[in-house]
Amino acid sequence: MLKKTKLKKSNPMLSVGSTMLNLAISGKPDVALEPGDYMYFVGDSMSGKTWIALSILAEAANNPKFNDYRLIYDDAERGVRMDVAKYFGQKLADRIKFVHSTYTEEFYFRMDDDFKGDKPFIRILDSMDCLDTFADDDKFEERKEAFQKGKETKGSYGMAKAKMNSMSIRRSISRLEETGSILVVISQTRDDINPRTFATKTRAGGKSLRFYATVEVWSSVVGTLKRSYKGQDRELGCSVKYDVKKNRLTGRKRQVVVPIYTSVGIDDIGSCVDYLVAEKVWKPTKPGPTITATGLGPPLEMRREKLIRYIEKDDLEEDVRDLVGLTWQAVEHAIAIERKPRYV
């Protein structure tokens, strides 16, 4: 039986907008990042990277502790076409600043100017893959001119970004700490065609992007969400696996699955319900597709979608998140290896 006590809230820290991903990163249901952190986010196409990135800014816009922060979204992909106010609230729509970098140097130069400002910031880069470099741009023009003249060119092409990241992100890490700012860099996955590795996915931009990260998360689509209407299955969204591959906060690598719908975005409470069922805290009723939910007052027996609507209608979201957090902590405690401390 889980002890029903409220979890101690961390201060100051910031949620990423998903209870399950918060837990995978920090071990706490309500927070994941803190001032000074650099989060590296790698993922497949359509795997919820932008949803999480904008949710981070929305959480900051609704958190009084981040009222003084500048919220900057560097949309290098020119891909954010959704209605920010509709999906993430008017508070974020009023505060978010969109910029559109073209070059890696331009991204770092802009961030350098922001470091010199009088307020901290949360900056999202979406994505590193869309940025060129001055050197590679010049090399392209050189190769183009040589091609037109029927000549060949010498020298490397495509390595300048890794060198620029190695130099510039190292310089930025201490300044994030000094100013209390937060950086999130997004990269796209690529197929790994190197036969010497067992990995099927890789990413570009150099090793420094991972080396300096406080947290590194990879996302991938693991299922399609559908609903039948008029005899046909209609696609509603996808199930996304978030895999924490590097974690300086807890040292733990954890994986969680979160549903994302095109109509509403991240289904936070839905992911919490699925987790409680998977851990057998809430149990499917036999026979039938209903779930027996406890810990929210009198036991409830409802279908999944009706249960989620009930939780939202009665403002029980925080109770559910606390229950999920307690369950997560109980699992972590149960699987931990106990040893006598070497140093006391």
C-alpha cells in the first residue's frame, strides 16, 4: 500500500510539461530542469520534440518563479506553425520571442548578446540540423564555382559545425550557470550506416553537443493512436518513447511512453493513467475494458477516456501526479541495491 503523503516540491526548478518525462529526468513528477541546465534533445521526425520544447516555455510562462525570464524560440526550421495561444496558452503567446537563425555562428552570437542582458533566458534551438556555418557556406560556393568551370576542389566540407559547437557550447555552459539561464538544443536523428556500430540511429553536430549536456533525451514514435469513426480507423496522434540516455541530475537512464494527439498535444493525464495501470496500482476490471482507480476518494470504475475526463473535470490532476510520483519512487526504492556506505 502506497503511503499517501504529498511529495516535497523542488525550488526553483521547471517542468518539461510531461509528468512522466519529469520523473524520468529528475525522479520528481513536477520538475525536471533548473537554472543553468543545458538539455540536448534528439529525436525522429514527428516524435514530439517541438511539443516538449514549447511546453517547457509554457511551463515557464505559468510559473511565477520564471516571471523575469526571456522566453526565446529559435525556429531555425521555420516549422512552428501551430497556434501557440490555443495549445500553450495566452501567457506564453504574449511572452515568446521567435527568432530564425540560419548559421551556427549566428545562433551563438545571438545567445552571447542574451547573456549580456539584464535578465536570464530560456532558449530553444529547433533544430541544430538546419544551421549552416560560414565556412561551409563559403566552401559550397567554392565547389559550385569549380563545378561550373569543370575543376575540382580540395578540403573538408561539413565539419565546420562540429568545430563551432565544440568551441562555442563549451564557452556557453559556465555562462548558463552564471546567469541562471536554460538552453535546449534539438537535433534530428539520422540512420547510422556505419557497419561497425550496433546503433541504428545517430545524429550530426559533433560530440560536444552530448558531452556538455546536463540531460540528453532521445524520442521515437512507438505506436499510432487511432479511433474508429464511420467504420474507418482515423489517426489521432502517436505514442512517443522518451529515452533519457544521459542524466547528470540522478545518474539514471529511464524510458517512458507518452501519448501525443494532434488535437491537444501531450496527453499528460493519459500517460499517468497508463503508468498506474502498467504498475498495477490501478487495475483493469475483469471482464470488460474499465479501470478500477483508487486513491482519489471512493474507488472509480470507468473506461480510460471517461476516467481521464472525470479527473480533469474534478480538478484531480495534481492528486494523480502525486500518486504517480509516489509509485515511481516506490519502484526506484524496490529495485535499488542496498550496500553499507563506504564513506560516512
